[in-house]
Amino acid sequence: MNKTAVKMTVNGQAVEGQVEPRLLLIHFLRENLGLTGPHVGCETSHCGACTVDLDGTSIKSCTVFAVQAEGASITTIEGMANADGTLSALQEGFMQEHGLQCGFCTPGMIMRAHRLLQENRDPSDDEIRMGLSGNLCRCTGYQNIVKAVRYAADKLNGRQEAAE
Amino acid sequence: MSDASEMTLEQREATIGGIGCARRRKEDVRFIQGKGNYVDDVKLPGQVFGDFVRSPHAHARIKSIDTEKALAVPGVLAVLTANDLKPLNLHWMPTLAGDSQAVLADEKVHFQNQEVAFVIGEDRYAVSDGVQAVEIDYEDLPVLVDPKQALAKDAPVLREDAAAKDDVGQGPRKHPNHIFNWDVGDKGATDKAFAGAAVTVKEDVLYQRVHPCPLEPCGCVASMDKITGELTVYGTFQAPHVVRTIVSLIAGLPEHKIRVIAPDIGGGFGNKVGAYPGYVCSVVGTIVLGRPVKWVENRIDNISTTAFARDYHMTGELAADEDGRITGLRVYVLADHGAFNAHAQPTKWPAGLFSIVTGSYDIPAAHVSVDGVYTNKAPGGVAYRCSFRVTEASYLIERMIDVLAQKVGLDKAEIRARNFIKPEQFPYTSCLGWDYDSGDYPRALAKVLDAVDYKGLREEQAEKRERGELMGIGIATFTEIVGAGPSRNCDILGIGMFDSCEIRVHPTGSAIARLGTKSQGQGHETTYAQIIATELGLPSDDIAVEEGDTDTAPYGLGTYGSRSTPVAGAAAAHAARKIRAKAQKIAAHMLEVAEGDLEWEIDRFKVKGLPEKVATMKQIAFAAYQSLPEGMEPGLEAVNYYDPPNFTYPFGAYLCVVDVDRLTGEVKVRRFYALDDCGTRINPMIIEGQVHGGLTEAFAIAMGQELIFDETGNIQGASLMDYFVPTAVETPVWETGHTVTPSPHHPIGAKGVGESPNVGGVSAFSNAVVDAFAHLDVTHMPMPHTPWRVWKQCEALGIGE
Ligand code: FES
Ligand code: FES
């Protein structure tokens, strides 16, 4: 099959590739770029394990073609740590509040939660649940994921003590 | 030697980070940064992909397979069919239950989506094109979907290959579609209890067909090194050592030339115990092509072909006196095993540990009979987040005791209290032969009733009923049997179900431990280190835990049935104790006293009566490599293979409150309180997480999960579009509590907890829904309790509009 050139920015780095038009973005990220943080749990946009941030929106990269991301700026879990390499508030929150078990949903959850906190700096528990409803987790029962996001929101809103 | 540090006992305890502390998980660091290493992340040089051509029919004869067009697809390298595997004798494989299963359909297909051909190509896309291009001609055969029809005289014979055999692994058969009968208990005594009973109740209770559906599907990468003849298989294996033995037996390769690696696993819940055709085809593929072959199933393959759970058609009967004291239990089960008997149970237990069905109750007589049958559905029958068939058993008794309560007009908490095995009866032998190790059921139930103000809830319910509103209170007081198990009654393919741990302490006082189990999210790297930390007096932060590589880890039977803590956790404690015993000798030498003059304190040996004379474990570790007593072997390491003397019996009391909308059938879980007693608690944070997760899976099963088939065997909805996996929005908020009743036979008193919430949870939800209708004389409603079904019940009662 004929290949098409694509260019995009991933985690702040300019990348390019020659891809089949039918290549899914998730496969471009995982196979071509070696970014195996985003996972495939369904390929049908139900589970959210493949969630990445594209031009300021959460997208499920299993249902976007790589060519559709031409020129886009993408962030994956690999680009989530702070610039100095320390863990971001969300990553810290997931660890402190036991927001993960097998870890398979975690990269997608953190990416979605990251965007949620951009959209709503201080969500209520119900808003967090609604905001994450496109991401499935089979292990945690979500309660500690909600707490993890709460932890990050508290920290980002300067309520650090509350998060301790 | 003197104590250099000025730390208090508490500070030293905290530094160790041992049993009982809520230490954060060691594994999280990689997962939260996208650096986990799951099987689909494995990328070997020259790696190619494989995928299946699957049957659209549930029962059909294969007239022809034409692979020519597929082989012409650019990038396709090979297409395997049963005929290609035949010369290697790999077209069928043995199952864990003593039957055989077609690796690639041999002349016939037996269920929809069965594997018929395996296409290997350069990338996923080329393979997908190849799969489309394989042409197969089928001739439809009559389909058997309903297990109740399986043993009919004129039922179609499904397994022609096995029709003439009088045993397919688990005992005598009475029909070509019959797999086994399993009969346990005292029939005579049970019949007598029923004959003389003041009250009897009977109910048909179906535990529907469900699927564990871990977020990561199953997969593997097989790689044959043609030069050395060594085969490496990475895969989603809950039991990597067993896989190595099976590969050796099936493929005829010497076991030392096989290395099985289970990397990070994205949830298992029983789905990743079995051996699947994808594994065999990948192994054949790498042998044929000399390149690593990766196979990863998609979600539809996962739900429709790899190991389902339950499909137990049960009939329960209880006999009781007029006060609701149970005198007899009778159970009949028709078990739908699908097309091949490939359920994963200890080999001698065709219905697993189902005979735990007497539950938490002191029942004098019981009889259980189970028939397994073939149908045109995918094989399986695994323990979906439970110990072997324990969820089925627990669901039955917890439903039946509610049915009895309604019949005799007793409160559902009271009838349980009346029938409990009393604390002073432990150790207790049930009439079906299990030796319960420890328990205090009345205390657990009382604590829950108190926590939720049970009396108040019942009053509220009565008021609501007056107003025509539906509110239900569901109770489950369950007992599990986990930690399989003692090799005298448990084996898999003849291998006793022990487990193992090997610990090496390095000269500077850090250590590595390797175990025969395999975490799929349970946090073993964290909790095993805590057990060893407490036993050895070294900080858990300095103890690395490794599992899943058969070249380095000692042989073990893997992680399922809540067996990791009861079995491998015990092995860890024993291995550590061996090391401490040697350490004591070294300490005596260092301090120039007799061994008996020493006592252990957190992280050191002290000379009795001379508290300033101490040798810390760290100091001893160094000495073990340098200044040893005369004649002692250097080094500080030990291995333990632990064959448990008994199972462990975790228990709990759960209570669920629901409000039912009679106009829409919608069930709202208002409150759920789960009290678990798993004996000694290793890490309370992880226990709570396990409970949350298990309750959520129980919620999914009770409220929505079901694999449905039409009469021609088409699976209805095998994607996440249809198969219910709750999101954060539907999932209730969980409240948890605990009591601690240690196991007397386990070295640290721990019992295991990962599966309790699923076992107890399903019953609590279902009991709550039925309880909402109890005043309308409803005694049972089949799961899952979807709005449609619940509304149908309302409609039948004339309250639906
Ligand atoms: S893999 Fe993209 S949503 Fe499931
Ligand atoms: S942690 Fe396993 S799926 Fe979420």
C-alpha cells in the first residue's frame, strides 16, 4: 500500500514518518515511535487505555489515523513528568492514593485526568467520575482514582496540606 | 558491637516497612510513567505477527480451506491450518482438565469464533488482509446451545472425536455430550433430613455465563533461537512455570530449553490461567519461520474465545426446622463447559472446590451432584476472581438462606446468626469434608449491622413499602476456601500445588526474592517484600521482588484462587526464617556468645541481658560473606517450597442497600459496606484496593454481565459496546471494614483477600435486589439485574406503571 508522509510534535519533539493511510495513531505511537505507554484495550474507542492529548483535547488514539494527526501536537504519558523529571501532581496522586493496580489503564487515565483538570481546575468527586467515564479500569473500582485526581487538584490549587 | 543508630523501636519498625504498614507500591513508579512492560510492548528483532481466521459458525463441518489468495497478500508469510499442524501432532492440545482441545479446527468447528487458520505476516495490517483472504467452505450442523438439551437422546453429538471415549479426563460419562458427574456428600443422611423436615425450600439458581475481561487481552511472543535450540515465550501467563511444563509436554522440547517469561500483566482475573491456541500457533510459527511471532487477541476474541467463567445451572434445596435452623442441603448443578473441557481446576476436582457450598453455616447433612456437559460455546469455566467454583457455591447458599428466611418469616440477618458455625467450633470440619481453619462470623456480622444501623434501615424499608416504594437490603456472610493447595488433594497435571520463594541477601544488606507466583496487579513486589522485611529485619525498600521468569524464579504454580499470600507468602516467610536461623549462628560468632544467648528484635540480635551488645541484620549480612564461624558455608540465601497443610478460609460480612425504580427497573446502589477478615493484614492500603476492585467486578456481574447466545450459537455482543464493564459513573462508593482472625496454620496468619469481594459481593447485590421484592412474595430473580429484567418483574407484579 502507498505510504504518506506525516509530521507531528510528540511530547515536544518534532517527529515524522512514512505511513500507510490506514495506520492508526496508536500504532504509529507504539510501533513507529516506541512510545508504549498508551495501550490497546479494545480498538473500538470504549476503554480509553489509548487516550492521549491531541491539540488540547483527549482523544482515543485507537480510532484516529496517524495521517489525521498531521501537524498536531500530541502528549502521551511519557511526556507527563515535570520538566525537571520529577513526577507531576497527577502521577504523584496515583501513587499516593493507590489509584492503580495492574497499571494497564493508568496511562490513559492520567492523560484524561490531566485534560480534565485543564478543563475544570477544581472538579467535585462527581465531576471527576463523569470526566473519566470514557476510561475503563477493571482493577481499582475507581474510588482511589477519584482520590488520586482529587490529590492533584488539591495540590494544583495550593491546598497541599489537604493532600498530605 | 554497639548500636550506632539512635533510633527508637518505633522508628526502627517504621524503617523496616514490614507487615501491617500501608507502604506505597514499588511497581507504581514504572506504571505511572508509561514504562510498564506488557506483552504487546515486547519487540524483538525480526518480529512478525500472527492472527486467526475464525469460524462464523457455531457448529459446522469444514469442507475446504483455500489459503492461496491469502499467501499472495503482500507481507503475508505463512498460513497454518490443522493439516499443517497434524504432522507435528499439534493440531490438538491437552487441556488442564484431561480433555483435548483443537488448536486449529480439525474437520469441524465447535463454537463461533473458533480458531481455524493462523496467518503470519510482517505487520498487523498485512495479517489482517491475509485473514480476510482465506477462503473456507463450511457445512452447517445442528447447534446445541442449551445445556439442558445436551443429554437428550436426539441431541446432536458435538465431539465426534471423543464420542466413543468413556472418560474425557474427569470420570465416567453417560452420553456423548456428557463430560463427568461429580457426587459428594451423604445422600442417605441428606434425604433423611429432607424427609423429616418441618420446612423445605427449593429454587433454580443460574449463575450466568460471564467473562473476566481484564483490560489487557491475552497474548504472547514466541521466539525460537535456531542455533541454540532455545525457545523463549513471553506471555500473559498467570502461571508461567505451568506453561513451561505444558509447552515441553506438548511440543516435545526439553524443559530446560524453554524459557517462559510473564512480563507485566494487565489484569488476569482467571482469564490468563489457561493455555490457548494462540500460544501454540505462535510457537509453531517461530519454529517454522525462525523469527519471533507475536499474537495478541483483540477484545472480541478475548470475550468470545478465551476462558469464560461460570455458566452453572444450579438447583438448591434447604431443609430446616420451624425456627429456620438448617438440617440439610441438596444441590444439583448442570455445568456448561462449552465445546472442550478446558476449565482450570485442580485436576482431581471437576467442580473445583464447589463443596464449600455449606458456607458459613453449621449444616449437618449435604449432598451435591454436578454434571458437566458439552455445548457449542467457547471452552473455559475459569475462576473469575475467585477460588475454583467458590463464587458459584457461595452465591447458591447465600441466595438459598434468604429464600429460607422468607419462607419461615425470619429476618435475613437473624437466620444467618442462627445457623453460623460458632467461634468455639473452630477448627471445624464441614459435612462435606473441609477443615475450616478459623473464623468468627457472629462478630463480623454484628459489626456490619451496627455500622449501617440495620434496624433503622429495616424500619425505613417498612415505611417505604407502605408507600409502594421498593428498597432492598442484601446481606452476604460468606466463607471462602483459598490457597490451593495441599498437594495431598490438589495438583495440576500431577504437579502438587505448592509454591516457592528464594531469597538472597547481598553483602551490603539488601536482598532479592524470587517467587513462583505472578502478579497481575495485586502488588506482589510490594507485599512480599513486607513479609520478608519483617522476618529478616531488612527494610522492604531494600528488597527486590521478581516473578515470572522461569529461568530465574523457583518453580511455582502461579497466581489465581487467592493463593499467592497463603502459599507463596508462606514460602517467603519460611525462606526468610531459614536465613534468620543462619544469621543467628553468625551473630553468635560475631558477638562471641552462644546462639541461645541471643534474642531477636526487629532488625537485630541482642545478647540477653546485655542490650548494648547487638548484631544488626545488615552487619550479619556482610559477615556472611567474610567472617564466618569455622566450617560454615559462606553466603546468606535460602529457598523454600511450601506445601500448605491446609487451605485458608477468609470470610466476610457484606451489606448492600438498593432503591429500585419500579417504573424504569433501575436499581440504585445507595450503600455498600464490606467487612473482610483475611487474617493477618500485610498492607491495609493494598487490601482496601483489592476489595474495591473485587466489589466493582461483583457489581458488574450482578447488575449487567452476561454472555448471551442465540439459538444458532451466535454470541450476542462480545465487545465493550455490549458487555457490561462499569465506568466510574455507575460504580458505587464503597465502605470497608475488617476484623482479624489469623489463620492458625499459616506462618504469618494471613489468608488471602483478592477474591473475597467478588465472592461476597455478587450475593449481596443480588440479595438486595430480591429483597426489594420480598414483601411481594418474590423469592428469586435471575442475574444480571438489568433495568429491563427488573422492570419485567415489576410488570409481572402489576407495579410497573
Ligand atoms: S484501545 Fe482505544 S479506547 Fe480501547
Ligand atoms: S489498574 Fe488495572 S485496569 Fe486499571
